[in-house]
Amino acid sequence: MGLNSARIWALVPAAGVGRRMAADRPKQYLKLGERTVLEHTLDRLLGSRIYSGIVVAVSEDDGYWDSLSLSRSHSVSRVTGGSERADSVLAGLNFIASIAAEDEWVMVHDAARPCLTANDIRRLRDSVANDKVGGILALPVHDTLKSTAAGRIEYTVDRTRIWRALTPQMFRLGLLRDALIAVAQAGRLVTDEAGAVELQGLKPLIVEGRPDNIKITRPEDLPLAAYYLERQRCE
């Protein structure tokens, strides 16, 4: 099934607690202007108008989701996530698998990346359309990188081969689900979906994204995200 005839789903793992933010609530529920980080993120996904539905994986004891207006959207479904990102993604994939075919596409996007643009979503979609594996948005590294041990430099890393992984990450539903199940059964820990696919011996495609697609991780990231959102409104 080609991209033109295959549906695309968005999956947002949002069960994390964001300890590095040192806030009174998970970072996805912090205010960014008048709305929460998660609302901005979901607005960007909904605004692209390419998804058959959006699935959000939140923690079992989440006390904030129901207060969001988007929680009542017919386009957005909630599932219970897990303690690790891979657990939440797998829970979302299991839900999608109950209503979708294995060869349909899934884009997994971080809840804390509210500055994603519709152009980047479409660029990823179009670039991966005919790829047998799938692919991710990423950024080439421009800084000089050092490998260290015990606080001392061992060697300089060849940065021409290094990219920073972003999201969305786009794979076929069945392929990604099988990869995450295999990772769980092997007791392996992966920090993104591409990592699970790589462990199956596959090589995902790299698609260059925008540098303003930042992930909110620390308190200083909130004003930076606010700046990028405002600048994007003027484009």
C-alpha cells in the first residue's frame, strides 16, 4: 500500500514527569503563553490535517489531561502509558492496531516539542513515502564533539556522521510495533523509536528538519519555545 492510499496516525507519548524541569507538574502541562505545552503540540499536529487520528499516551494517575479542551476532541484518543517512553508508545500502537492495518503509517512525536511546523511534518511524510523502513526528522551536528572518560578527552568524534534525532519519527504500524515488542522481550532500553527499529537490523532514513523544533527539557527552554512560536507566527 503506497502513502497515498495508506492512512497516517500521530502518537504522542505524554506520560513522563519531566523531573529536570523541577516544576509542580509534568512539563507537558506547563503553561506556554495562554496554553499548555501539550496543547500547542497537539494543535500543530491537528493543523497539519494529514492524520486519521491522534493518540496521546498519559500516565495512569494523570490529573491534568481531562482539563484540556482537546481531551474532548473526536480526533484525539487517550490511552494509558507506561513508566518508559517505549511502554507508552507500545500502548498507543496497540490501540491504533485495533482500528488500523499493519501497513498504515504512524508518526511518533514528543509531547514537549510544541514548535513543530506543518512543513516539517509534510517533508517527513513525503520523504518517507516510498521508503521500506521509515525515517525520522533530524539535525546535523555542527559543534566539535569529544568522547570522554573520567573527565578527560579520549578522542574527537567525526561530526560529519553525527545527527541529532528529532521527532516526528515515522514508521509502519506493524514494523514499529514488532520492533518495540522485541526490545521489551529482550529487556533492552531505547530512547526513541528509530533505536528499536535499528536493533532489528534496519536503517531508518534521515530527513533534515528545522532547528527550532526544540524539546522542552529545562526551565530555560520555555521562553525559548515562546520566542520560536512567536517568530513562526510572523513567517
